[in-house]
Amino acid sequence: MGIEDKIPGVLLTTVEGVFGWLRQASFWPATMGLACCAIEMMAFGAPRFDAGRWGQEVFRASPRQADLLIVSGRVSQKMAPVVRQVYDQMPEPKYVIAMGACASSGGLFNNYAVVQGCDHIVPVDIYLPGCPPRPDMLIDAVFKLKKGEVAHRPIGKDIARQDQAKEAAELAAAPTIEMKGLMR
């Protein structure tokens, strides 16, 4: 029917499709191990599970080189501003995985010292349940993030404004306690 039927060997796509395909092949996670879930996150990069097969073998120590923040473990009230600062220093596009029950909802630590879910601090794209979740569950979460939000992310001049509006809406929807210096 279209031009692709008339000329054999022609591939038609969009610029957004090409950029999405390129972005999903190059995740660079930031190092953010806060508790026992960090052991499972380290195993994710070890030879048995080998995240290097998908181009993620290097966890970045600098947030300016990372585009994926894996918050693994409980986030204390003192650590919350640091997690937010690391998130703010990451370049766009940036994604967040809350790894474990403590990062997702505070876990069994229902007290004044632990933030009840890191979605009070940063907008979370994927919640990974478990105490602690297995590395193969983290692999599955990364693949779902790649095929979902990363591959279909729009491009254009207004994307920064759209991202800021989305982040503000997600953080406003989460019931939160005001933390000093955390929300700007």
C-alpha cells in the first residue's frame, strides 16, 4: 500500500523511534546503595547476572554521567536531601527505580527516622518489591523500563518543561512531610 511495499529493503521509522532505540541500549546507573538491597544491586553487575550484556556494566559514581538512579534500601531522613541532590545533578532524561520494600514504602521501618517511600523525594518510574529483591527481578524491572518509558519518550524543544510539570505533579500527589531544604 505505502512506499515500503513499492521499494524493497526500505525501513521507515521516526526520529523519536531511533532516539528511543538508542537510549534504551545505553543505561548508565548511578551508585546509590543505602542498605541490604545494595548487595543484590551489586550482584546485578557481577558475573552471574552480568548486566554488561545489556550495556550497564559500569555503575557511575558521578550523577552527571548517569541516567538511571536505583534507590536500593531504606532512605533515612538525613539521607533524603542527598538522594534528592544526586537526582537533581543527573542529566535529562533520568529515570528512578525504587528497589526493595524499604525504598518503595518504608518497609518494616515505620518510624520517624525513615522516609516512608522514596517517592516522597524523587519521582519513581518503577517500584521493585521484595526484601531484598533478587537481581533477576532488577533485570526484569530494567527491561520493563527500557521497553516502556525509555523507548517511547518524546523529543522536542518543550520536553524539559513537560518533565518538570510531570515531576511536580507526581511529588504533589504523594502524601509527604515537609523536610527542611528538600523541596524547592
